[in-house]
Amino acid sequence: MEVRPGLLEADLPRLKPPGLSIAEVSRRTGISPSTLRFYEREMPGLFLIRKTPGGHRRYSAADVERF
């Protein structure tokens, strides 16, 4: 995409971060988002959950398989 003078960052298409959101994992596994957060908090070594700079959890396909 060509960036033109005067083009605001908000005008650029939003890129989806790699991985799956907690909502996507919840839909695929049937595990509620609050339970997924519980697993992360209470069993910290079980899953290595990445977070975006904004703090959103991103899960890998391997994480989904483990659930």
C-alpha cells in the first residue's frame, strides 16, 4: 500500500496479530474465556501465552490442541 502525505495511521488497514484470540480459542474448544484465564493464572507453566503490546492474549494452534 502506498502511503501518501496526510494519510493518518488510523486510515491504514488493521493487521491481525498472529495466533488466535481468547474468543476464538473459546469457540473452538468450548472452554469459557474466564476458565482459560484461570488456567493461565493458576497454572503458569502449562501454557506459554503470548500477549500483544496492548495486552491481548494470542494462542497458537498447539495451545488449542493441548486444551
